[in-house]
Amino acid sequence: MDGDLLAQAASAMAAVDLLVLLPLSAARGIHLSTDEDLDLREEMDAALLALAEDPDLVPESVRTIELGGDGTARLRALEAAL
């Protein structure tokens, strides 16, 4: 990532209280169109999860949670985190 863009993103992340991650999962029931690029989708998921673990981007003050399961389980976990 470009240094200026990283600094801007890190500055913005400093104002975040809670970062919620919703990694890809076949169990989520997300229906994809036939023109969806599944490889690109998986690569983007991996890249975003890696960014969330980057200490230069996401300061320790930002609480991060990863939600899984069906919609009801994710909602319950999010409400519990708030």
C-alpha cells in the first residue's frame, strides 16, 4: 500500500471503536451470480483479513471481532460485542 494512503487509512482507523469482520463462508448462504469471480472474491477476503491484522493500519485500541455462523448467530454476537 502506498505510504500516504496507509497513513490516511491508519488515521481513519484510529477513530474506529469496533471493527467487525465477516469472512467468507459457504455456510452464510450468500447466493452468487454466475458472473461472480470466485477466485477474486476469495483473494479479496484474504487480503482484507490480512489488513485487519496489520498493526501499522489497525491500532491496538480498535477492538476487532470476527463473526461466523448464520445471520441470527452473527447478529447475537454483534449485539453482545456492543
